[in-house]
Amino acid sequence: MADTTTTGQKVAAEVIGTFTLVFFGCGTAIMTSVGPGFEYTGTALAFGLTVLCGAYAFGRVSGAHFNPAVSVGAALSGRMAWREVPLYVGSQLVGGLVAGLTLFVLVRGFDGYDVGVDGLAQNSFGDDGTGYAVWAAFLLELVLTAVFVWVILAVTDVRNEHPALAPAAIGLALTMVHLVGITATGTSVNPARSIGVGVFAGSDAVIQLWLFILAPLAGAAIAGISYPMLFGHGSDPVPGSGLRRAAVPGYGAPDQFQQEWNQQGAGTGTGTGTHDTVIAQEPIIQDGWQWDYEAQEWKPLEQFQQPPADPTDPTAPH
């Protein structure tokens, strides 16, 4: 059947997914710091496992970005129309802020906990944070985000023959990223994660947010632009994506997670990945165009509405 995912469902998926990512990831960092000592491995796994579960749960709905940098990388790489980016980013920021507010309230359950002193698992650098130099923090966040987005683009590529493993690979990649960056910056690679807790963590955290917005976006831009240059497009770029906007409306028509990540309409297939057999697919029509499943391209609607030629008609073209 045709893809029935609505804009509201995508918004809900991105809000919930980003909320759980920030809540469980930053929540683990906070709760372990209150005990005998901060647990680096546990925090890294909390972030990784949360995005893994979120991708399996919501990948078919929104692609499970949960991160403005990921959405920007997706648009630059030709996987997502730019018109969708503000909607995704707005949803992610809402989810992150609600998670930050929830944690801000919950830490008051600890007697004597002072957010201004004990923090809220916010990202930081320099003398007012981890002590890590600002230039090094920027470069680290840029590199970590670029690697993370490269992994995402690779495992969600329609040419990937093991799409069911994509969420696991993404979750493990985020875990690796955190294992490297926690002691230096607290690991952002996600502006929504940084903003979500940063605005509740005090003035120093707010002042430092610029780095955890710009560096991840720069890293995502590098990955989004370079991936198709290095490895090519697995399918035609989505209209309205990349560095140039295309004029043809609508989306192209493999695994539902890949379909959503590549902004593709879903037909009914055999469920075997990129080589699904199309069965009884409903027509996808938009702005006077209809998707031709056999040719795998958009065609004018009039071509589908013309009656078939009469073979007995001597004037009919052959």
C-alpha cells in the first residue's frame, strides 16, 4: 500500500525520539555523577542504545534523525528536501528542551543538588568547563559529527544489502563517538542535545552553546556534501535537496527505514531490502505527476490517463 506517514506523525516521532535521547543520555550522566563516580561507559551506552531503539521504533515514520546536524547532512546529501528541514529541526529542539526541563525538575529530588554547581550534563569547554581548548573542542566536535553522519548515510543508502542492521550500526557509532568525546566536551554532535539541557544549566552553558551548534553543523555539512561525491547516489537525489533545488515535485518510490531516510514513498514489497518485488502498489500522485513504479521515475499524470491504443486502428502509432 502507499506510504501513509503524515507530517504530524513525523513531528511526533522526532519530538519523542529526541526527548528520549536527551533524557536517557543526559539523565544517565547526571544520575551516575550523583553516586560514587561518573560512569563514562554507561553514559556512552545510554546515548547509543537510546538512538538504536529509537531508530528501530521510529525509523519507518521519520527516518529517526533526532538531531539537527543529521537532518542538515541528509538534505545536503540529496536524501531529504530542504523544505522538511525546519520542521525536523523544530521538532528536535522541542523534544530536547522538554527533556532538559524534565531533568531540571527531577534533579531537585536530590537533597542539596545545585544545577549551577553540579550541572545538568551540559556540554562545555575551556576554563568554564572541561578545560579543553576552544579550537580543539570545535575540531573534535566537527570530526566526530562528520564520522557519525558518514556512518548514517552509508547504512541508510539504498544500496546497503543489510538495512535491518542500520539502527544497530548507528547506535554503536554514537556510542563510539561518546567514548572519545565525553572527557573533552561532554560530547555533543547534536545541537538539540546541547540546547536542550544547556538553557537550564546556567549562563556559562548558554554562552558556550555556539560551539555545540556550529561545529556539529559544520561536520554534518562536510559529510553530507562529501558522501555522494565519494560514493555516489544510490538513487536519484530527492527533489529540492542538495546544493541545488530541483523542479520536479514529490518523492521517488526498499526496507521502510531506507525509504523514509531517502524520503521515498513506500510500496508493498517482499521485505527483502533494495530488491523488493512490487505488488499491487497504489498510485502516488502529486502536483500533476504520478510515480511510475516500473520505470522508477515521475511522469506527467496525463500519460497514465490516456486510453491504450487500439491495435486494430490503422492510424494508431506502432
